[in-house]
Amino acid sequence: MADGLKMVTIGGGSSYTPELVEGLIQRYDTLPVRELWLVDVPEGEEKLTIVGNLAKRMVKKAGLPIKIHLTLNRREALTGADFVTTQFRVGQLAAREKDESIPLKYGVIGQETNGPGGLFKGLRTIPVILDICRDMVELCPDAWLINFTNPAGMVTEAVLRYSSIQKTVGLCNVPIGMKMNIAEMLNVDPERVRLDLAGLNHMVFGLNVYLDGEAITDTVLRLMGEKGDQFSMKNIAGLGWEPEFLQALGAIPCPYHRYYYKTREMLEEELEKYRSSGTTRAQVVHRLEQELFEVYQEESLDVKPKQLEERGGAYYSEAACRLIDSIYNDRRDIQTVNVRNNGAISGIPADSAVEVDCVITRDGPKPVTVGELPVAVFGLVQQIKSFERTAAKAAVTGDYSTALLAMTINPLVDSDETAKKILDDMLKAHRDHLPPFADTQKKTMA
Amino acid sequence: MADGLKMVTIGGGSSYTPELVEGLIQRYDTLPVRELWLVDVPEGEEKLTIVGNLAKRMVKKAGLPIKIHLTLNRREALTGADFVTTQFRVGQLAAREKDESIPLKYGVIGQETNGPGGLFKGLRTIPVILDICRDMVELCPDAWLINFTNPAGMVTEAVLRYSSIQKTVGLCNVPIGMKMNIAEMLNVDPERVRLDLAGLNHMVFGLNVYLDGEAITDTVLRLMGEKGDQFSMKNIAGLGWEPEFLQALGAIPCPYHRYYYKTREMLEEELEKYRSSGTTRAQVVHRLEQELFEVYQEESLDVKPKQLEERGGAYYSEAACRLIDSIYNDRRDIQTVNVRNNGAISGIPADSAVEVDCVITRDGPKPVTVGELPVAVFGLVQQIKSFERTAAKAAVTGDYSTALLAMTINPLVDSDETAKKILDDMLKAHRDHLPPFADTQKKTMA
Amino acid sequence: MADGLKMVTIGGGSSYTPELVEGLIQRYDTLPVRELWLVDVPEGEEKLTIVGNLAKRMVKKAGLPIKIHLTLNRREALTGADFVTTQFRVGQLAAREKDESIPLKYGVIGQETNGPGGLFKGLRTIPVILDICRDMVELCPDAWLINFTNPAGMVTEAVLRYSSIQKTVGLCNVPIGMKMNIAEMLNVDPERVRLDLAGLNHMVFGLNVYLDGEAITDTVLRLMGEKGDQFSMKNIAGLGWEPEFLQALGAIPCPYHRYYYKTREMLEEELEKYRSSGTTRAQVVHRLEQELFEVYQEESLDVKPKQLEERGGAYYSEAACRLIDSIYNDRRDIQTVNVRNNGAISGIPADSAVEVDCVITRDGPKPVTVGELPVAVFGLVQQIKSFERTAAKAAVTGDYSTALLAMTINPLVDSDETAKKILDDMLKAHRDHLPPFADTQKKTMA
Amino acid sequence: MADGLKMVTIGGGSSYTPELVEGLIQRYDTLPVRELWLVDVPEGEEKLTIVGNLAKRMVKKAGLPIKIHLTLNRREALTGADFVTTQFRVGQLAAREKDESIPLKYGVIGQETNGPGGLFKGLRTIPVILDICRDMVELCPDAWLINFTNPAGMVTEAVLRYSSIQKTVGLCNVPIGMKMNIAEMLNVDPERVRLDLAGLNHMVFGLNVYLDGEAITDTVLRLMGEKGDQFSMKNIAGLGWEPEFLQALGAIPCPYHRYYYKTREMLEEELEKYRSSGTTRAQVVHRLEQELFEVYQEESLDVKPKQLEERGGAYYSEAACRLIDSIYNDRRDIQTVNVRNNGAISGIPADSAVEVDCVITRDGPKPVTVGELPVAVFGLVQQIKSFERTAAKAAVTGDYSTALLAMTINPLVDSDETAKKILDDMLKAHRDHLPPFADTQKKTMA
Ligand SMILES: [Mn+2]
Ligand SMILES: [Mn+2]
Ligand SMILES: [Mn+2]
Ligand SMILES: [Mn+2]
């Protein structure tokens, strides 16, 4: 790190990159990134060029000595890196479209992170992440791996269990989003709100909420019961909650919890939308992205365009910059990230990934101790953890039976027979992006 | 215990009682029960008289000095008892009929032990059991409480957490039944089979199977995949399993697991049966019981009649006698029962109930250490444990919201809205047997 | 807390009080303490008056509306309190003198906190603290109890296990002192040093040290091996460490660790000092205190006098003010305090007290997760925890055998026979301050 | 195992071997060992021949087809083995003499199993055991490794942590000896006594005692307080206990606990004996062994001679035969052995070795769940576990500092300086049997 930091972003052609560049520019005084390497695959070269050129214009306008490198050569980029961020998408949005629509055919929600769709996103992503880890061990063994790619919990679990890279953090914008939502619901400045969070990625609960230091958890739960449909994210239908359910739960569910506590209504909603418009969330996102890239291409643009904020993933890159800054500067502030549990949440294995409030130090995030999760919440968290671990194992082994097991135990999938149908269909649909399952597929398709 | 044991059976008018009496007669040499008190409630007096008279004829025929007492006075019976068994059914079979049929109206399996039906069975049963515990603390503080009443896991959890009676064991015939099924499937003498079991009541897994000491778990799983429909219980549709699912699971599911791993097919099956015949399992059992009581009334009968074995609950009383005998004689043999976990299964609280192989000593059952359950299994087990704990809390507090929470987190219930509908309907249907919910019901029905 | 805070200091006549008052004055802007009640027992009335008058002069000089109350009526003081601090000493310094000297007669170090002396300090202190807790439940149930009285670890353990007051924190100046020592050894500004601490009170280890964010633990251990005699506290002989021992330990021992890892040399040192001068640390402290009180009496003094800092307990009251300020203002900074473990350190019961880095919130200190302590350190920590728990039980029950057990398992005591001799001698010497042992003592002395 | 078992005994020239052979003969009907390979090192060839010939005469007399092989070729012996027992002693009794006497020079008890002597016995033994494990992985990967060599707890810990052989059990005769002692003290048939045991090797506690199923723990503790000097082993001075200490402890200490709870008296006793006779226990054992071997040489002897029982290690080989028989026959009886904890004792890592009652199955010993050890006991157990783990690490790494750390944290060693002196002296004395420390020793002696 002698004179400035080297940062590498894999999936650099992503539409999120301008936010990341903006964050680096804003923090330059305390976080002296001198080289930013944007890496992508040949299929993404065009987008990489567009985004990379915008990044260069942004840096130039800021008048900072940050060198932007665009490359398809991942190993060259990784050599000597200090921080590696990953935000790639194997199979692009076309794959997500299948993740979401195929399960629907069998009456099951696709859910592209912790559902059947997420299983397949994990099966495609984990081998690539582990390949990056092997490169890192060789080329930048002291670097931090900061992953945004979903399913971020499953990916972090896989890195912790199947790689020797242990300096890894998984990032999500749900924690920030929940805080913003609460502030909005209360109509107060978000700075006045503190939210204690614990659970798993996309399965995180707000255990306590404070406004100016006063506990207001019950108030927030009551308000959510009244206006639940306002408390969600761009990509998740904001169906309302049963007030008494929230009251007894005693913890703030995250937007994704609707898939598990309102499965029937969410399924109806998705089926309805799919039937009426033939559209999944993936297709909506695809359209948004195309529009963004058109904006990015304008030569006159040299700042992050406003339209980016309207995209679902707001705060993602902001979260990454804040995290890297706190690690580099040993800030010891508190951020909610995915890391090794290490005993923070009782009953979850020490070496599993959890999403939890952490003190961010030079030595990485250290979880604030949670102890026992609320009783009613604990079971579902464990079930998703079982799913994540089984899915990670399937991704690493390429074993058909293990993949079927993961699919069957997913709480959105209602039987082993349904699981098998969805699995077989998806294995076929994604065959080009699942090399570890190549043998399986030959058999399945024979 | 000076000269012989005093045993008390609450719900003594149950059709299972003759099996219990037979067991005591067969073991008289080593288990000298001199007094057996059969206790029941006024509504059950007629059955108590019929069963009690049969019991007296059985003892007389055996020529043993076992005194049979029939009484409606529970406190008199409990005074100075050594062993108390409970096998009562609050609301009789009519209540079970509602437990099973009301959820079906909303497209949800009733499942009278770990499902929505089981929640209501628990809400009715737990206050009574805790009342018995209060009597025991006063009248027979050193006695063992051995519970057969379902949901046996939830009831044991409630006794351990909400009573000072800690000498308690929950009993089930599923463990013995699984072993018998395996022996039958292999066509071998059950004595040659050993099965290591761990989990929760009606949520127990066979972790290893041995034939003459040789591990044959994989073989059994393969056979179950081939002929899964033979491996079930009288009261559970024996739908077959996906072979690859079983292989990856790596553990023998119990018959009740079909409700969780084959929810879709089980629901279809139950709905089909209900629609076509308007019949639930409760009604089938009701008919069987009536037939049994007609047999019991025959004055010439002085042994346990053969028809009893055809009833679903085979081995229940046998299990109780074996357990009591091993406690009394400090036998240190291994039986599968529901007890305080105490660390046996990693990740489940020490003070929660689990169903696990135990060494049966004079000091009670001591679990054989299990360590970590298989990854894929652990999540579902934890989810049912969360359900059991939340249900037990609802039973004790009579709190509507807590009951709604329990209903919502049950894995068979697919949303908070559905949960609320089923809950409200069942609270109304069972109102005579739910005194702790009296206030709630007034409001609900207003 | 509506208009300003009410704070109560039990043992208000302590020589530390001026530091506390200074801290409140300095923080008045953010920590609006309007009433400070200094409470003491009749034997301490004179000192209370001297210190209290100084406190009033200090507040007056600062021109702040903090009202100082001096009282012997603890219950009046506690009514409606927001924060209660305890810094009393049952039996005064004369008792400490016995704690230190009696064990020496039998060839055993007294060690007035975690040694045999500490056992007796605990036996005298814990009943009084639990009495205060009972008052608090009645008079100020929402107040925080912040305890400085040693043995602070054992006292916190006792409050957590034997009282319903759970909003309690134990305080020590060792953590700050260790950081200061390291900064001094490195000759750098303490602000540049961060030290991760975990263990028990007076049994805490520095797990990592950072200078400007860079890990320098090994360097510090090397330096300590070279100049160990400089790294101690006023009241503990600074005997040097074996360099290779420190290197393999891999964690920074606290000054008190010399009693356990250098027992032989510390005993020789104490015996030598005692024989040559007939003096224990208690007597030195006594002399220092007399000098302080002479200074405090000077009417012209209206600030904290410099001499106070030369006393062993530097930073104690500073630590209390920092803690209260961070709780009140929900600062979420990190301080090292004694609290419920809650899973932070693996293998220590969740409901035991540990001394560990905590995020200080409005809801109290929340431990930063430690996970497993270094292997070699873990055993000693557990042994002291066993000692603390057994000692607390003895204090609560007044049971002679339990006190003997606590004495015997203390690592400084080398046999059950020696333990019995010391115990009997000390029970006699302290009989006036051990009401729970009144019966025992009658027997012992008969 | 097709036609009979192959058993290998490493250290076959041990004086215990005839007991082992007797055990195999007595159990031949159910435990068909057809080949017994006695393996030893060249220095032990003479003893191997003497013992081996006796073994052959014993088998011949019994008229059984057990083939006895005598060999110095360990790898030939291990090929295809079913059970491997280890009972070797690196450096013979001469080494033990040093283990016991060198620490005494520095005023420290040697204690050849869990004390400083035990550290060195571990440093000599563990590399050899791990070498055997490497051979086993290659030559008999499915065999069970049953170790008698002390320190059996540390050796089991080392095998579990540093080898891929997980089918391993450590054996000790203390558990059987404690039961026998209690029976003798009560003057009853040992068959009537049951003793629940848990802890570590030579650090095991009797948690409950039953006579004919009735709990009599308190009675036994009272009797031990009265006649403590009768309750020990041949090799441990039977110093009496303080009655109130035992009462509060609430658990039966094992004979070795005198070293930790009566350190002062045991040290005086050992020093006294050493000064007066210049004799350690090693020398006594050496003389006993010479006498035994003279007896073994008599051609007319063809049974286990009576004199062997008078040796300290009675029941050792009996324990091995019982264990092997129960594994082979899947007997599911209960024996107390050293195995992976797996959660049986709370607070001890799952992958550490503990000595605990186990159900012995074909799949190996499965611990009966203990839960929390008594509070006062837990700390010492953890301290010895820390010592064992640190010692095992030193043995594997040959690291001087780690060995010093192990020595310093041993509860019998009272300072880092004393530890260093003992360590340096012993490293020199044992240099021929400590190849991993060769480099260290060069430096130390330079
Ligand atoms: Mn996310
Ligand atoms: Mn059952
Ligand atoms: Mn302190
Ligand atoms: Mn032994």
C-alpha cells in the first residue's frame, strides 16, 4: 500500500460502477486509491468500455490522480491488489430471467437470491468466485475480497468454507435501505435512527430501533402493521403485514421476508404479473440498464447520473466505499455486513457467514455479539443457513443429488417432486454456465 | 417405593390402557407395580369403567397383586405416586377432527402434531399438563412424569420450560415403528437392526442403520427410494420419495417428514380424501375406537385383545413399560425418548426438548451425544423447534399474537394472512377447551 | 431523565470522588447531571463530609447547576436515580490489610482481587451489593448500576446471577492502563494505539495491538520481554517476563497476570517486603489516602488535586464518566468493561461476566465478538471464572464448605489443607463484616 | 475381518502383554482374533522375545488358533490390521525417572502424565504415534487405534488434531480403579456400583455414584473424607482430603487430583521420599518389572502370573479387550474412554479429547451427554485441556517457545522462570528422544 491503494473491480462493466467511482472520488483524501482496475469478460467488453470511459471522465473532472485501467485480463489486474470487489453476473440478466420464470411454471416463487432462483445463481457464481480466490492466494494474498454479487450470503459462506481467503466480506444494501425506510416512515433524518441488525443476507432482522437513543421498536412495528406496503424495496412487492404477527415477532423483518412469511400472496402477485405482462423483475431491470448505458455513453457526462439512484441497488457501491475506507483507516465504526459468525449469533456455527452489525477495523469487521435471536425467528434463519450450506456444497461438487437436496429444503419449494422438476428444467436452461454439472447434464439430457 | 410402586395413568379410560396393563403384568417380576390408578374426567367416566374393568379382569387372570383403582379424583390418585403417565385427550376425537379439517378449508394440511392442528392440540393440552405438574410438585414431587399425549415434543418443551417438574420424559412410537419398518423392508428379525435416532418428536431422523453391526444406511436409503410407499405408519399416506433426495439427505426420514418434504403431494392427498369421503384421520380413529370399546366390554375378555395392535398407536404403552422398567432397575439400556437436550445435539438450546437415543438410568434418560445434525436436516429441525417454543409460550400466556406467530412460522402454513384465518376459525371452534384464550375469544367474536 | 440526570455514588466518601466530579463538570454539556448524591455509611461520615465539601467547591467554581447531596440514607438517595455508581469498601483499608497479610502467613499471596484476599473482599462486598440491587428494583428499577468496587469481576458475576438488576457494568482501570503503558513503551501518543482486550477482570489479555492501524502485537511482546519491569501498575511489582514465554503466549498479559505466571517470584517479593518492612500494599494505600484527605480539607482547594493521579486507581472515575456519557448519548464507541458474556467469548457461559471490548449504546454495552481465546490462555481464564462463580455462591449462601471450595480452587492456593487454615483464620479476622457466615463462625470459634 | 481378526500391539514387549493375551483367550468365542502381532523396537527385542514366548505358551495351553507374531517390522505388522493397540514407552523407564526427578530439583512435582514430566513424555511419544498414524493411513486405514501409552489424554488430543486417523480411543485404568475403590470402601460387590464419570484423562471426576440404583454420592464423599488415605492407586500417595472440601466439590476426585488439590502436601511427600531414598516411582516400577520378566522367562509358566496384578497398571489390558470386544460385537454397553468430545461436555471444544462414559458401538464409542461440569471443577479441567493442547502443539512443531508456554501454564509449575529452568534441563536430558527439538537443542547447548 506504500504509495496509494490498488483496487480491482471484477464485473467492472456493471452499471453500478459510476457510483463506486463517485465514492472513491469523494473519499480521496482519506482513501488514496491510485489505481482502479475494471475487469470484465469478453461478452461484457462493450459495457466495460462505456462505463470505463465514463469513469475516466469522472476522475478527470475531479482532478485526481486515480488511474483507471480497463482489462479482460483478470490475473494481471489482481497482481498486488489491496482490495478486490466483485459485482459480476454469470450469464447476465438473461440468466436471471430464467431463475425467476422457470420456478413459476411449477407454482413456485423464483426468488433470485434465497429461493430456487438463488440456488442457480449460486451454482453459476460460486465456482467463479472460488477461481478468483485461487488467483488471489497466488497474486494478492493479503487483499480483501469484497463481494456484492448475489446471493451474497451463500457466496460468503462458500468463500469461508471452500477457500483459504478468509479476508472476505459480503455486502448488501438491504441494511441501509431498512434504516432509510424507517426514517422515511417516521419522517425523520436518517442520522437520528439507529437499527441493530442480525441474521443472514436477505434474511436479516432489525432487533432494536432507536430514535435519538430512545427505543422505538414497538412503534416501528405498529407503523409497519399499518402501512406495511410502504416499507419495501423497488424490486419487492410491498404487501402489508398482519399487525399482530409483527407485534409478536418483535423484530423488524426485511423486505425479503415477505417471500417466507407471505409466500401465498407473493406467489399470487408474481404469477399475476407474469401472466398479465409476461414480465419478471429481470426484464424490468434489463430495460433500466439499457437506458442507463445510453446515458453513460454521452460524452458530456462526467458525473454519476441521477438515473442510477432509481435502480434497485442503490447504496451498494456506497456501502463498499464506506467499508473499504473504514478498514483502511481502522475507523471502528459500525456497519452491517456478511462475515464469519465466530459465535456472535448463538446456535449458528462459528465458521458460517452471518449478516450482522460489525465494528470495522484494520483487521476486518468484528461482529457485535447478538446472543440468541428471537425464538420465532431463529428457525427460519437456520433453515436458510442449511439451504445456503447445501447449495454451496452442490456448487463445489457439481453433484446432482446435493443440488436436489438444496432445492427441496428451500422453504419456497413445497416438495421433493416439485424440486426435481424445477431442478431438471433449470439445469438444462443454464447448462452453458454450469461447467461442474456437465456430466450430470449429459445424463439428464440423454 | 418401599413395598411396590404406585403408578398413576391420567386419561386412564384411553383405549391404549389394556396394552399398558399387559406390559405391567409381563414385567411384574422386576417392576413391582402394586397400585395402578386410572384417572379420567367426568366426560370419560363410561370409557374409564369399561377399560378399568377389563384391566381388573386381566390382573385377576394373571394372579398378581396389582390393585387397580378407577377415579375421577386426580389429586387423590397423585398422592405419593412413583410414576405418572399421561395419555389424555382434551376435547376427545371431536377436537382432533377440527384440528385436521379446519386448516384444509384454507388449503393447508392440518397435521395434528407438528402442524396447525398440533398447535391447537398443544394449546388445549399444555395448560392441563402444567396443572398436573403443579399437583405433582405438591403431592408426589419425586415422581417421574411420562407423557404420551401429543404433541409430545411440544408438551415436553412446555413442562421443561414452564414447570419445576424436570423428571419428565415424552414418549412416541415412531422410533420403534421406524426400526420395525426397516426390519420388514430388509426382511430380517428386528433384533438384528440398530438405528441411531436424533431430532425432535415426529421430526426424528435415523442417522445410521446397522444390521448385525454392519453399517447399511445407504442400502436402506436406496430401498426406501425404491419402495418408499411401504415405509410409513397407519395414519400417514405412504407416498414415495425421490431417490436422489434421500441419497443426498443421508439420513432416514420418519413417516411424518412427508408433511414437510412432500407438502404438495400430501396436501393433495388429504384434500382428495376429504373431498371424496368427507373423512379425516380423526374419524377413522373414532370408528376404530368404538369397535375396540365394544370388544373391551365383553365380560369374557381378560387379555389385551388383538384388535388393539391394529390401531395406529401400537407400541406406545409398550414403550412406557420398557422405560419405567429401565428407570426403576437402572438398566442403562438405550431407548429413544424426548428429554432435555443438555448439549446432545449441537445448536439446539440445552434446555429444549429433543428426541434422541438415551441411556436409561435410575437418574433418568441421558442422551447419547449426537454432535452436529446433518446440515440439510438441521434447519427444518430448528424451524419446528422455534414453532414448538412459540406454541408453548402461546399456550401458557393465552396471547393471541403469540398464537398467530406460532401459526405463521409453522412450515405448513404459507402466509401470515392464511395463518390468521385458520387461527380465528380454530379459536372459535375450540373455545370450550381454551380457557387461557377466553378474553381473546370474547374480543374476536365481538 | 426529563430535566437532567440523577446520579448516586455509594461510597461517596472515597478519595476517588473528586475525579468523578471533575469528569461530570467536564462533560456537563452533553451529560447533564443535575443531582449527584454521595452516600456513605456512618463510619465514613467524616470522609464523606470532607470529600463532599470539596465537590461542592469544585462545582461552584465551574459555575454549573449540579446539586451535591451528602447523605447516610441510601434509600432516599436511590429513589428515582438514573445512574448508580458503587465504590465502597466494606471494612475499609484495615480489612484489605488482613486480606493481604493473613495468606502470607501460610506462604500464599493474598492478592486482594482474584486471590484469597479477593475471595474475602467478595464475601464482604457481595451481600451489600445485592442489598443495593434489591433497593434499586424497588426505587429506581431502570437505573444503571456501575460498579468500581473490587473484585469487580466477581461482583458483576454475582449481580448478574443473583439479582434481577441486569443493567449493570463492572469497571476497571487496567484496560486503560495497559494502553497507556504500551504507548509509553513505544513512546507514542496513546491516541495512536488500539488494543483489543478480552478475558476477565484483572485477567484480561491484549489480543492485538495496532499503531496507526498497523498490527504490532509481536513488537510489543518483544519489547515487554526486554523491559517487562516497566510494564506494570503502581501496586504490582513489575517483575520481568521470560521473552520466549511471551512470544508463545501471543497475547499481552495484564499486570495482574504476574500473580499467576510468576507466582514464585511474586510470593518471594511480597514475603520479602512484608518481612523487611512489615508492610503490605494496603498500608501504603492507607498512608496515601490520609495525605489526600489532608489536601482535600484545604478550603482553598476547588479542583481535583494533582496528588490523586499518583494513586493506583488513576482513570477509574474517568472510566465511569466516559461510560455513563456513552450510554446516555448512545455514542456507540468502544470501551472495555465487565458485562454479561452472551456468547462473545466461546466456551464461557452466556450468563457469566467477562471483561471485553464493548460498543456502548443507550441499551448498554454490547460485546464485540471474540470467538475462541488463545488456547494457552483459555484454561487460566476458566479457572478464575470457576473461582469467581464459587466465591459468589459462597457469599450468597454463607456456606463454609463452599467458601473452602472457592479458596482451594484459587490458583494461588496450593492445597485444601492450606486453604482451610487461611479460611479459618480469615473468617475469624473478618467476622464483623461477614453476617452471612455468623452461624459458621460460632461453630468455628466454639 | 472375513475369517478372524488381525490385531497389532506396538510395544508388544511390555510387561502388560500377558494380561492382553489372557483377555483375548477368554473372549475367543465372541472376539475371534486369529493373528496377534507383537511389535517392538530393537532396544526392546529381548523383552519382546521373553513376553512373546510366554504368549505363545499361553495360547498353546488354551488350545486356540491364535497365531502370535513377534517382529521389529512395524509396517509389515500393520498391513491389513483390524485393531492396533499402542503401549510403548519411548526411552523406557530411564526416561520416566528423569521426568519425575528433574522437576523435583526445582521444587516442582514431576507427575509423569499431566505434570511437567507428562509434558516430556508427550513430547517423546506424540511424534511416534503420529508416525504410526501415517503408516496406518497407508496400510490399514479402517483399523481402530487403541492407545494405552501415557499421557493418554494428550496423545488422543494429538491424534484427533494432527492426524487423519479419527477411529482412535485412549484407555486408562483409573475409571475401573475408582469403581473398585468405591466398592471396597463400601464393602460391596463392584457389580452393584455404578459410577458416572466425566472429565479428562487423569483428571476425571465421578459425578454420581449409585449402589443398586440408589444415589449414594454424598455418602461416598463423606467416607472419602473420613478415610481418604485408602482411596488411591498403587503409584499415588493416598493423602487424605479435607471433608468439607469434598462435600462442596460434590464430585468424586480421581487419585491424580491430589497433585492439583493437595500440591503442597504431595510435593513434600515426593521430596521427602526422594531425599530419604533417592527413589522415584520410576525406580520402583523398574524393579517390579525386572522381577516380572524373571517370572515370565520360566518355561513352565503358561498363564498370566499373579504378580502382574500387583503392578500399578492393573485392568489396562482388560480394558482394551473389553473395548475391542464391544466395538467388534456392537455391544452398546457403557465404558469410560478418551474420545472426541463432540459436545458431550459443554464448553470444551467439540474436537478435543475427553474422558467420558461412552456407549460402545461398531461405529466406535459415543459419549453419553454430560452437559455442564460442576462449576468448581470446570476451571481445572479447562486448564489441563489448555496444557494438553499446547503440549501437543509443541510436540508437533518442535518449537521451544511453545514448549515453554506449555510448561508455564501447567498448574504444578509456579512461574515462567522455574518453567524455563526445568525445560532447559529436561530438553538436555532427553535429547536423544526428541528429534523435533534437535535444532533447539543445538542452540540451547551452544
Ligand atoms: Mn442484497
Ligand atoms: Mn408420536
Ligand atoms: Mn481493577
Ligand atoms: Mn491412566
